Amino acid sequence: MEDILSYDALGSLDIHEVEEWTPLEDVEGVEKKVLDAGTGIRGIGDKDVVVCHYSFTIEGETEPYDSSLLRSKRERLKMGHVVPGIEFALRSMKKSERSAFRIQPHLAYGPLGCPPRIPASSVILAEIRVYDFLDSRSSKELLRRPHELAQNYSFQYIYDLLYESGIKLFEFVVVANDEQEELRKILLHKLRLNVGLCYLQTGKHALTCATMEQVLLDEPDNVRALYRMGKAKRILGGEDHAKHYLKKAYSLAPSDPDIRRELINLKKGYRFEEKV
């Protein structure tokens, strides 16, 4: 069987091949190797929720005992709810960073381990890619001062802030069961569809595409998302992509007047290019 750590979406070599570890500053028991540098100034805070992919392996073993990649799903790790070594590792990271860590037992599962999966006194090898983390300060501070928000910011800014804050919260919220997870997805899709419409109506067509892409990842037959993606692609000049999304939307909802109108607009665009 191919080594699981050699092909995963983290994009690393076998973590066992890392030779040059650097001790984390002021932390005894965690060593680090940066594989892809992160971006931004602010690091991960004590109360943040982190969206990441990870693979955790016991030193000396070949397959991970826990991997988000095997579940094909990015995980949300809540600071304060992971083992100390992983928390120290995350605090050292920035957005878009990918790093490997070597964590001693006293900052992992201790001298007893966690049988049967994790033997006593296990050294943990962790590879983590951070995609994003919740910065709870900026938007929350504004929302705590509604009068200042109303007087000093435009309607469009407030509209975007409220929707984007809602999306961010539902992306990071930690759910208790499958029922809550299903509800989270439904509400998140509704928010993304609404903010995508707002972007489309205000000329932010690239943002429309990015937002609709997130909806279509989980719900590839969402007619509204296909239509808005197709319209935004047409306006941006991506006629072939626009045709793909609009034809799929039409196949799912052939009587929808908005989709039919947009297909006509797309054909007119083709005719104009042919004349030129």
C-alpha cells in the first residue's frame, strides 16, 4: 500500500523524512519544520477556531492514527479543545501555512498513551495545513456598536458585513451531531446564495464566482448557484465556462425565465464576437 503521507492533499513528502527540526520558541517539547510559509501578520489566537487539514502519526509507524484527509473533509479545530502540543503548534502558524511538528509525549498523550490506538509515551508527528481561522475581533467589535455602525458606514458595507459575518460563523461553528451539521449546511448555503446575489447586483463578479463555487462544491445541482455563476462568468468574459453552468442550470429548470434570458444574452455575445 502506498504510504498515506506521500500522496495526500497536504502535499508533503513522508513526514518521517524530515531531518532538520527547529524547537518552538519558549515551548519545550515541540519541534517544527515549515514546509510552506503562511501569510498575514496575525497568528492564531487562544479562542479561535481553525479550519485545516491535518495528519497525525505516531513516530515509527507508517499510517496516521487520525487524518482529516482520510475523511475527505477539512476539520474545524477549536483552540482549548486539542492536546497541548497541537495547540502550541497551531499558535505558531499563520493562514495558508503548511508545517510539520514533532511533539513529545508530555505535550501529547503522556506516559500512559491512549490505548489501543496510541501506545504509552508516544512521540507524535503532525502535519497541518491552515486554510483559515476565525478572527472574532473586527466584525464583532463593530456589531457591538450599532449606532456607530449605522452612522459611519454605508448601507452596502453593513449589508456585506452582516452576511459575511454570518457565513464566517457558520463556516467555523462546531456542531454536536449530524442533525446540526445538516442544518449548518442548509443555512450556510442560503447565506452564500444571498451574498452571491448581492455581489452580482453590485458588480463584484469575481466574488460572485468564488461564493457560488463554495455552494456548488457541496450542492452541484443548485440551480440558483449555477445561474449566478454562469451570469458572472459571462460578464467576466468566460463564455465557455458560462455556457457550461447555464446549460446545466437550464437542464435542471428549463422553464426558468432568468436562465432562458441569460442563455439568449450569451448567444448574442457569441454573435457579436463573430461579426468582429
